[in-house]
Amino acid sequence: MDEIGKRPPADVEGDARRRLHGSAQPFYVSLSSQLRSEIVEGRWPAAAQLPTIDQLSERYGVAKVTVRQALGMLASEGLIERIQGKGTFVAEGIKKPKIIQLESSWQSLLQMLEGNVPKPLEVTPVCDLPPQAAADGIATGTYRYMRRVHYSDGEPYCVLDVFLANGCYRRAPSDFDTKMIIPVLQRVAKRSLGKMTQCFRILTADLGIARLLDLPLNAPIGEVRRVITNHDNEILYLGVGRYRGDLVVFNTTIEVPPAK
């Protein structure tokens, strides 16, 4: 059997168990997510043989039926192949997904959005900001609400709900409707942009988000709430994006002050 079948170090195994048993998802969903990550990140190479059901059951501290359910999900996705009398193997030719880098700088954010494609789902041409937005800044006129799915390399990675100030939208309506919103906003309102704040948290996908992002129900997702204001603290953009947890990496840089 390949190295894949050998028992990992005790600390690695214990950490995997803690993540699995500490998840709010059903065990088979959480286990399939862990195994999927190992495969798509290349830690388990193509054609490598997976441990047996008994070995996986013992390693992760779950019932054998849970392992079978998790493997069934991976098989339906084409990530593994079951060969009668031989075992279960990582499939050949798995496409490695593009990782979406959520950066803490404005320029890095713009670079991440390059080449991505939005698919509109819902539009409300004139509306107000949600009441809770009062803590983020000052409302400026009316807003255009849009719900859309963002794609990278043909794969859905984010469901975005956004409120865009109509004063900005009217400067480039066609571009705002068909392109990524933040780069267009950068172009039409560059001199008036003041700051952007971000809030990140980890959630699980409800039925609607799971369907739009092609995820299992309750799969982990990252929610990013962004607010862009002008120099007068007026809200030009308020967006809440739900990102696939298996495709997103959140990066930030914290400067360490010099020692006194």
C-alpha cells in the first residue's frame, strides 16, 4: 500500500479528529470535506490507494457507515474510484481548483477580482440600506440592490448581496450590471473613495447557498462583509459575500511596531 495508508503522526491524527468532532456539520459531511481537501491540494496523489474503511473509521473515530457515506460523496464528485477486490484509489486527472485569495489591501483585492465573471440573480433598482448599516456610515440617497454569483475559471466561488449607491450606479450602469462591481467603483469614484472595512467570519452553507456554490448542505463557507465609504463617511457600497470554504484563503499583514 502507498504511504497514504500509513497512520499519520499522533498529533496530526488528533488534530484531524478534533476538527471533525468539533464541527457543527454531520460527521460524513465534515469527513468528506477533510478528505476532499487532502486530495485536491495534492497531499494524496493521483492513483494512490486510500486507507480501508476500517482504518479510516479508527483514524477519525467515526462509524464505518459514516466513512462509507463520506466516500460515496467523493465518488459522486469523481475524486475517487472504487475497484472491486482492490480498494479505493484517488482518481486520475483531478483539476486543482483555483484558490481565491482574500487580501487585506485594496490593490490586492482588485488583482484578485481580475478576470472573474458575475452572473446576476436578482435586482431591486431602488431601495434603502438595511437598518443595521447605520453603524457603518451615512446613507447617501437610494441604493441598487443586486444578488449575483461570482465565477472564476468557470467555477462558482461566491454569492454576493450588494447595495450600491444609485449616484454611483448611474455613472456606469452597463459596467456595474455586467462586471465586477468594486473595480468599476474604483474607476468612476476614485477621487471620492475614503476607506473600506472588512469583517470575516466562518459559517455553514444553507440550502440556497449550497445549491448556488455547488456545495453539500452545511459545508463551511466564509462570509466577508465589506463597506466602502467616501471622505464624508457616506456609504457607497455595502456587500456581503459568501465564499466557498474550500477555495478561499484569507490573508492579512500586521505590522509589528519597533521595540522601544
